[in-house]
Amino acid sequence: MNNFIFNNPTKIIFGRNTIIQIGEELKKLGIYKVLFLYGGNSIKNNGTYEQVRNSLINHNIEFIEHSGVQPNPILTHTEIGIDLCKENGVTAILAVGGGSVIDEAKAIAAGAYLPNLWDAYAGKVKVTQALPIFTILTISGTGSEMNGSSVLTNSETEQKWFISAHCLFPKISIINPSVMRTLPWNQTVNGGIDAISHTLENYVMGKDQEISISIQESIFKSIISALDNLQIDKNNYESRASLAWASTIALNGIAGAGMGGGDWAVHRIEHALSAIRPDIAHGTGLAIIFPAYLKFVYEFNKVHLDRFAKNVWNCDSFEEAIETMKAKYKSWGSAISLSELNIEENQFSAIAKKALEQTEIGKLKNLSNEDVIEILKIAF
Amino acid sequence: MNNFIFNNPTKIIFGRNTIIQIGEELKKLGIYKVLFLYGGNSIKNNGTYEQVRNSLINHNIEFIEHSGVQPNPILTHTEIGIDLCKENGVTAILAVGGGSVIDEAKAIAAGAYLPNLWDAYAGKVKVTQALPIFTILTISGTGSEMNGSSVLTNSETEQKWFISAHCLFPKISIINPSVMRTLPWNQTVNGGIDAISHTLENYVMGKDQEISISIQESIFKSIISALDNLQIDKNNYESRASLAWASTIALNGIAGAGMGGGDWAVHRIEHALSAIRPDIAHGTGLAIIFPAYLKFVYEFNKVHLDRFAKNVWNCDSFEEAIETMKAKYKSWGSAISLSELNIEENQFSAIAKKALEQTEIGKLKNLSNEDVIEILKIAF
């Protein structure tokens, strides 16, 4: 068990009929003007928009709407949000949506106090101040509702980078699994695979952190079983709830306790991939790269990855487990190879270069440019 | 999954060489005078006292010592602590020890703002204000280092009651598993059984909260394996760490998420038992009563308790699992029957009466006076 600090101040309000509480919660904290941030029409179609709007109006909370957040949120849209905050004197950001909306909310919250927001994502300045953030989660997966991290894309430079700061933890996140039953199936799957992948980034570093490893295995198995159930019945509330909460704790500090911060090489490779091909959903990219990466690093943590094969996939061999994992992802409808997405082999070196652009990657095995290309080949 | 709120603001600093950080952490928060609360000589013998003292002195933090906290902390000693706070104008409580010391710290912290502290434990007034609490944990088990609850004994009335409030969550808790290797074996065991029992209080309510149930099973298995390892080698750091962190998350809101608040009947019965016989350690009382209680309520949650038998004890039948559980507790050196503690059958009705004195008990099955006596008979 590596030394660690756990310090997660986000208040989670979880369950049915919880969205309407947002107005009262904001009022209790003395907040009367928010930027209401969301993506497209999905929150209007599933009734969330109306519930939020009514709750705000009923509690005399003014709101400036800023919609159109993209699945991979981008800097230019964020900058418009920052300007809206400044022009209107809002005192908090209310993000209603999934991880992308929440990530952009964090960017706006930090950007309200920075002369140049991208400098923070580029690691040139530290984020020490932010507007308070509140979230209503409508799709689980990223875990952004209960951590201080945000990923943003600079379309101009094709860079997808992240920031992390204590002031970016949402004050309150409301998670109502019921609203997630209206999601398209592929989004449910991508969210689940994203959360499995967050857990894997810690799991690959596993050695002797028994309680954390065991909890990670609980997360894997709960998500797999929830997705299997939801594929049969998308209205299964218990499976929606299990998937949602498992996804939150996958990245709120609990699953990663004592894991030395995790590896995160696969996320960096995937960010490079989806920076070049923004149409690829994060979860899909992870579904393709993670099995390939596990094969590549197997020899560096054999005993532990054999445990993964046995405890999570009920397989006698690691090879068999990876095939089972890929077959499971495929059975949920996910792509499991780069070739399916029409990525060409001649793009590998550009992806590898981008993955290594900001800093070194890979803790279990420090990855060279050639290593990343090799992983992409396995994933092809 | 029942609706739930998770809101745990305690900052955990976990691992080796962490105790010396206390002075700096207090200084960062502008705290310069604390009540330094502890039990007996164990923190002096294992070097913790010296480390804390030096860290406080090095950061110019004044401290008033208040030692002699008992294993079941009592009201009269707490009241002396409250007077010390008032007389000396301390602005925070620093608890160094196990759950008893932390529980008394919470009592003192709340008592500093109340005309009559026992009124709060008696449920007559609400705790809304408290001095900030900091803890250095030297024995794991109660989970008090990361929650807002406190159990206190009124020796005069033989009442062992509890309070719970958001302001009683410690601001910072430092957990260094290394110091726990100096504990007497029976204290390590009692702490582990206490944490298993906290988890069981939620587990018995299990139905369809898959992720939480699975995490609870991780906690059971990690603690069992840690205690087995520590019985062979008390210096096994990884097992100390796994036991410590599993005990913390057993009662910090994670293991109980969506479980409807848990049952807690067994804790109430144990509190009644140890109110009458304060020499009985809480963990020992739980080791005896829980298996008996599980037998008594089996028919009310059969499918789930069969899962418990299989997943936790690797047994085909529930009956066999309970015998395995008792044998395991016994192998660690714990008492597993009331008769071993020289409790007489004619004391059962007094214990039952006391258990039911404050409110009703039992959610899975509402327990009558006769039910409690029946459970005690099984535990005899």
C-alpha cells in the first residue's frame, strides 16, 4: 500500500427524484445566479431540463443558459462560457449532463480566474481558484462528478490535455440513475467501459494493496453485470444505480487508494487518438486500446494480471481472459479494434508522438514511442 | 439501491511516517492551541506520543494534555476535558489513540458548545456546533476517524448511547499502520471484528445494491485475510494497511451507500451488554452476538445470507458458514459465547431491557424484548 491522501469534499445526493433538490441546495449556500451549462437536447427529451429549470425558478435562482457542449469539450466553447460568467456576474456553475459537460464546467470555473485558461491545461500555471461547481449527472462513466479533474481539447493544436485541482471538486453532485434509462445503448456502454478503464489504470499497478485491489474487482464485476442486465432491460433501476455508483467510486479516490496514483498510459494514448479523431468516443477508444496494452505489459506484472484473469473473467489463463474481455465488449456492441474505426497503420506514429508530447507516460512500464506503436499494432 | 447522501469531508493522510505531519497541518489551518487527548501509556511506548509532541512544539502549537481516556469512554472524564477546553481557550481537539479516544474527542468538541452534553446523547438536543477535531489513529476498527458518530457511557445510569452530526467529522485523520504493530494481539482482533461487524450491519439489509454488497464482501475478505496474516507475522505492513483502510471505509459511508442506513440491532445489544459489563471489549461482544443474530434473522433474508455463506466463507450452507465464522473468530483468540465471559442467563432480561431502552431496534426484523433474549440464548 503506497502512502496516500484521501480528501474528497463533494456531497453526493443519489437516487430517485433527487434532481428537483438542486434549487434548495443552491439557496442553502446563498447562490442566486448560475451559469446553466449543458450539451444538446437529451436533457430536454428526458425531462431533466424542465426539472432543473423549475427548481431554479421556484427558489428564485437566476440562470444564464450556455448549451452546445460537445462530447469532447473544446476550448473555444469554454471561452464563451467564461465570458458569459464575467458579463453576467454569475457566482457558480451548474453542469447538467455527463462528463463532458462537467469537465467544461470545471474549465469555465477555473477560467473565470485565469488570464489564459489553456496555460493551465498546458501545465504552465496552477489552478488555485475556481467558481463553485454543481452537477446533475445524466450519464455515468467519467467520474468527473466527484473529482477535481477536467479534460479539454484545443481543436486548433489538436491537443487533449487535463488539469486537476482541489478547488475543482464539485460542491454537490446529484445522481439520479432513473434519467439514464433514456440514454442510447452505445452511450451506456461507453460510460461503463470508461469506468472499467479508470479502475484498470489503478489495477495494473496492483501488488499487495489487498483492500483496494479487491474493491477494484468489485467495481469490474458490478459494472459487467450491470451492463449485461441493462442490455436485456434498459429500465432496470438497480443495474442503472449499481453502474452509476460504481463509476463514481472508480475515480473518486476510493478505488485508487494506495495505488501510487495509477498508471494512466492508456488514457494518454486514447486522448491522443481522439484528439486526432474527435468523432471517436472516449469509451470506445479505451475499449480498443486497453486489452492491447494489457497484453503488452503482461510480463511486467504477471502474478497480478493472472489474478485479474481468474477473479474478474473467471479464466485460467491471461490470454483467455483478454479474449473474454474483448468478446464481452463486442457483445455490448463496442468496437474492439482500430481497423473497425478506419484508423490506418500510417497514423500510428502521429498518435504515438501526440501521446508522448506533454510528458513521459507509463509507470508499470515507461513507454517509448516504439512501445506505443506496438500497442497500437496489437489494437489494430 | 436506496437513495442516499454521501458527504464525507474528512481528509485522510495514510501511510508510513505521516504522524509528524500533524503540526504542519494544524498550522496551515491557523490552529495554535489544542487539547491533546489520549488514553494510557501505549502511545508513549510505541513512539507516537513523542512524534506528536515534537511536531506540535516544532510548529509552535500549544497543547493541554488530557490523558486517561478509558476503552469505553465515560461522561465524567469527558466533562473534565470540556472544562479544560474552556479554561484554556483551546481551539481544536487532537485525539491520539483508537476509537474510544476519538469518540471522547467528539464528545468534548460538542460539549464545548452545550450546557448539558448528555442531553445530546439522550437525543434531547441536536449537535450543530463543535470544536474542530483532528485524529491520529493508533488502532483500527471503530471507523470513528472518518465519520461523525460518537459513543459515550454514562456510568451512573449504565447507559451507552451515541450521537451523530456533520460537525463531528474529523477535519484530518492521520493513519499510520506501522504504529499498530505494537498492539496486543487481542486488540488487533477486536478492532478487526468491530469493522467486520459494522459492515455486517449494512450487509444484512442487502437485496439488490450490487456494488455496495460487493464492496462489503471485499471488506470482509480483506480483513479476514489481514488478520490471518498478522497472526503469523504482526509486523506485516501490507496486512496492517489493508486492515486499517478496510476498517475506515467500513464506516465512512462507502460500504453503507444505498443500504438504507443499515440495521444496527447487534450494536445496540452489544452496547447494552458492555454498559452492564464495561470490562467486555466492544469487538468481543460483537464477535459473540453477531453469529447468533444472523442465525436468528436468517429466514428474513435467506437468499442474501446464502450468498454471504458462499462468497465470504466459501460454504455451501448458511449453517456451515456461521460455524466457520465462529471457528475463525475463535482461531484468532476471541471469545465466541456469553458463557465464556461468565454472563449468567438471569442477566439476559436486563440486557434486553437496556438494548430497547432508548428506541426500537432492528430493521430487517423489528426485535422485541423476547427476540433479544432469544438471540442472547443462542449466543450463550
